[in-house]
Amino acid sequence: MNYPNFFNTIATIKLQDPLSDFLGTFENGMVEFSYLDVVKSAGHSCPTVAGAYLTTLKGLEALYKDEIPTRGNISVSIKNDMQEGVTGVISNVITQITGATELSGFKGLNGKFARHDLMHFNADIDGAVKFTRLDNNKSVTVSYDHSSVAGNPKMQELMGKLMQGLASAEEKKEFGQLWQERVEAIFQNIDKVITLKED
């Protein structure tokens, strides 16, 4: 499987998952997610998937500091409605990493490890996504804005030709390369695209 080399340079997200530990899935419940992992699940790499990954990465870093985040111990509040714009894509990435779901997730074992009521939409929050630790109620709100990282102007022309079925094989390849160059640039400008507010 071939993919852009920069995927391998992006920081991974390490968590401890008590459910995985309990069921013997991973040693000590230690699990690690990479950008490539979420790209496989989403089926593509784009500014939205990159933003969701960065939102979770930086949110958990701020929330847990030097500790390893506990998967299943994190409540997620999202400002937008689940069906609005790309909110569904964003929430799917966050769910994959944190385990938090609105209704469809794991309902627990004998009152433990439940995750089906840890994600909430249409939240009244000052930002895009709010992560809250269930053990101490500390929270951090994260916003993502990639508008300062512009793509190559040629992408619009190439996309138009692709959508109309008029692009050559070389133009199709060039569009994909330019698209991923923009995604890479977003990861290279984390401080510009991510804003944190700790509560």
C-alpha cells in the first residue's frame, strides 16, 4: 500500500484502554493511533480529516499533560449538529480515537466501560469541540481553522477538469499530489490552525 510519505512523520496518539486491558486485546490496554489509521477508516486524506486528527491530538495533549489519556474516560461535546457539513466526518475520527459515541457505541459490561453516551452534538460551547475528562471534570475546547493554509491555485482548475471527466492521467496525478501537499502544510502549521481554551 503506497501513500504520501508525510503520513509517517505525524505524531501518533497513544492511549490506555481499560476495556482492551480487561479483554486481553492489547497488553496493559495500550493502544496507538496514527494519521494513517484514521485515513484508512475515512477512506481519504483531506483538510477535514487532518483537522479532526489534530483537534483530538492537541486536545488530549492539553487535557492530560504528561499523562497517557484513558480511552473511554473522555466525554466529547461538538458545537454543530451531527448532520451539518463535515461534522459527521469529524465525529467519526474522534470516535475512532477516544471511543466516545452518541448512541451506537459499546454499552458496557456490568455497568463498566460504557461509551455510548459520551458524545454530544449541538453543544453550547465556545469552540468547535470540547473534551472533558470523566475522572476529574477538567476540559479543553479546541477550534480548527485551516483557511490560513491556502492550496495551490491550480487545484481548482484541475478539480474542474476531473469532475467533468476531461483530465488526463497526468493531471489526475498532479491534482492528488497538490491536494496532499496542502494537507501536509496544515500539519506543518499546527499553531496557526489549532486554538485551545482550557477550562
